[in-house]
Amino acid sequence: MRCSIRAALLAASVLATGTAFGQSQTAPRQIEVAELGAVDPFEVGVSPVLPETVWSTGHAGALDGALSVLPDRASPGWTSPAAARLALNALRSSGEPPQGGRDDFRLAAKRADRALAASRAQLVYELLSRTPRVNESDALSRVFAETALAMGRTQEACRAADALLEGRDAAYWLRLRASCLALDGAIPAAELTAELARAQAESPNFDTLFDALVLDRPAPEDFRPRTALQLTLLEALAPGVRLTPHEDAPGWLHLAAERTGPAIALPETLPEALETAVTLEGAERATALGALIGQDLDREIAAEALAIRLSDAAQQGLFMEAAITFGPEVASLPITVNTLAHGVHFVLAALAADDLNAAERWREALLEGPPAPPPAEDLLTEPATDLGSLPSLDGEAVKPASVDEDAEPEWQPPAPGVLVALDFARAIALDQVRDDAFMALLAARLETATPERLCQAAGLVSLGADDQGELQQALSGLTRQSGVTPPAFGPLILAAGAGAQGETQLHAASLLDRHTDDAETCAATMLALDHAGLRRQALQYLLARVIEDAA
């Protein structure tokens, strides 16, 4: 095993990049707001997952540096979904502001901006809609307006433009107010406001859409929006049309555009609805399958829809997003021969949703087979005798009741490697990585020493897993290929040493996004998270990678 590990480490020295991704929309969230005194923006969170000390353990300047290395809302976004979730778990959490950062609206806006780059518009909209005094900050108000426009809440974006106290005459806000006026039918005022914006800075793409709107012209052909305001104007020009943002548009805008297009009409009968859903593509297919997954009339149909949705997500490299969203449904699905064919994905989805009971139940069913159906009573069958088949009253032979021509074939559990992967993931979810039994699971996983699995193993060993020194020995003496930029661990180490939880998690996420398959990066980031009191975050990150790998 040592040779294969070393070879894979050498192969992984050229750092691979991930693919662009979309963050699945999660279940409804709880908003937490501190109640004492004047509320600071950092004291507002959306389903916080980190301790209340997430920000107060660090300093404003250090946090500003950590935020600066993350993708911003105008960028293409993150390459690694797992790293983006790690960052978002910090960015969505609330607590006392960082030292020296109270009422620092610029820093709060930077946090919201980076959260938008790592997620959907809805989460950041929820965050800022509950944040007090947003209208005191041009930067915070811009992020809020962008999320409101992206979600189709145009009136709220317009109110934000009207309520802004400072910077309201900037070209951005003039264009937004001009659009609001035009959408309300106040064309002369809209044209005057747009002219004021044009005097400050040219924006040909905005002008193209705005002129079409005020002159009552059709939408420009083949126009693809790059901003939330352009998406709003194009939607007004072409209602009911599926809109596709420009390829250079940020990922969150592509996700927001999924709400556009005609309404999806499914047949009333569930089997026919499933057949129709399968024929759809893209966001329409995902939406239709999601509706079937959530219905309670036929849970076997729900299971089929979930299996298709998870399979689609796995092919796109987005299994975790779908699993987090729909994993809670697994507990209510019936275990049958048909549904158990998708049992591996269902176990992984339940683990992603932190439903360990459902995961265990489906894992046992994969091993033992589906529950036996209750025996059906055949009143026309005569008791079996030593004479075998006996004539019935109509003269036809009746076979003994013990003979079942329709008996299901003997259950065949998944391959041992698949079961090892499920047990490996379950042990991580339960933080059993220090147990003796985990050592055997880790060794079995490393028999196939891919760069992905080596990164997982390095992180787990940093968290206390025992690999008998294999990784340490394999890493000893290795050097990076020339031209490969090594990861810069300095800020991460300093943040972890100071116990600055927010900065530690953000630096870890940034490193893991840029050096996804680097074993040294995985080891250092997990160790730093553990040292900063964020062990659970480290385990959840590694669990996500194991689940994606197994899916």
C-alpha cells in the first residue's frame, strides 16, 4: 500500500481544480438576532452553525484580510463546493463583532458579498433583510438590492434604493431607480433619471434593455444578462421565457435565473407525472422531481424521483447539494426491493442530512435485504400433503402452499468496497475516527490511493485517525514539481494559534478551494480547524468529500 500512496502523492503534486457549481437550496432557515443594545450586522446570522465567538475571537483587520482572499460576488465563484460550504458555515454565523469591528459596515458588507459568492441569493437576502441599519451603508444596501432583484423581489430593491441615506446619487442607484420608475409606468421620470446615470458612467448593456422597456420594444435578441438588474429588466421584457445569464455572469446569478421560464405543468397521476419529469431538462427537471420527492401520496414514487434527482446531481458533481436538501426525505421512504436498488445513494443522502438513524436503517437493509412481505392467505389452496399436487374441485391441480413460484431471488448485498465506503462515512459522521475499527476502514480505503482519498486520509490522520504512520512515511522527502505554487499556510497557522475561529475557517476554505487534492493542505487545514475548536467543521468537510467520492 505504501508504494501506491507515494505514487499517488507524486501524481497529485500538480494541483487540480474543480468545476463551477451551484449551491442547493436548503430547508427553511431560522434567523437569529442578538437582542441587547444596538445590533451590529455581525450579530445577525442565518441558521448559525459556529459558536457565538466566531467573530469576537479575531480582529477586524485580520478578518478583512481573510475575506479579501475569498471569491467576491462579481467573480465566477468557487471551484470546490465543499470548500464553499465550509466558508459559508462561517459567513452565515452570528456573534459579537470582531475586535475593532463594531459598526464597521464596510466589513459587514464584505462578509455579505463573500457569502453571496458562496451560496444562493436567498440566504444572503434573508441575512440582510433582518440586518438593522442597512440603509446607512451604500455597500450593504447594494448587496441587499442585488439579492432582492435576483429573487424577483423588485419592489424591495426599489425601496432599498429610496431608503439609502448616503451615496444614493451614484450611477448604480440612479439606474436602479430609473428601472423602478419605468416598471411603474413613470416613463418621463425614468428617462430623466437614466440620463443622470449616463452622465456619470456609460453602461451600454443597461441602456439597451432600458430603452427597449421605455419604448415598448421587444427584448433584444440573444441578450444574456450579466447583472441582477439586467435579469430583472429582461424578465419584464420577456415574461415567461427561460433566461440564461451570460457565461461570464457569477454563479449565484445563474442559479437565480432558474426561477424564470414558463410554469411547469405535470399530469395529475403520479406515475405519469414522474414520466413527464424525466423528459424535462435542467432546472425544470430538478423542480419537477423536487415536487414529486416532497409529496406524501405515494412514497415509492417519491423514492424513484429522489433516486433520479440524486443520480443527476452525482453526474454533475453536485451530489452533496441535492443530498443536503432532500436527505431528510429518506427516513419516510419505504424499503422495498425496488427502492433498495437506490439504497447506496439514500444512505449517503441521509448522512449528508445528519439523519444517522435513517442511514443506519438503510445500511442494514442493504446488507440483509428488504423486509419480507407478510404472507398472503390463499383460501383456495388445500393443505399440503405428502401426495404433492392434489386435484381441486374444478379438476385442475393445486400445488402445495409451500411452493412459491413468484418468490424473490436471494438478496445480493452491494460489493464489499461499497459497504466499506458507507461505514467509513458513517464513522466520520459519528467522530469515531480514533477508534481501532476505523484503522481497518482507512487501510481498506487506501488500497486505492487516489489523490482524493489521500487528501481525505491526511485530514483524518490530522484529526487522530491511526494509519500506522503510512502517510507520514510516504510524505517524507517529497518535493513539489517546479512551477507549482505551494500553499501559504502562514495566515491559517496564525489565526488558529490565536484561536480566531472565523478567520481560521475562512483561510482553511480558501486554501482547500485552491489546493483541493493536496494532501499537505488537507492535513494542515484540518489540524488548524481542530486546534481552533472547530473539529466538527473539519469532520463535516471531510464527510462531504467522502460522500461525493462514494456517490
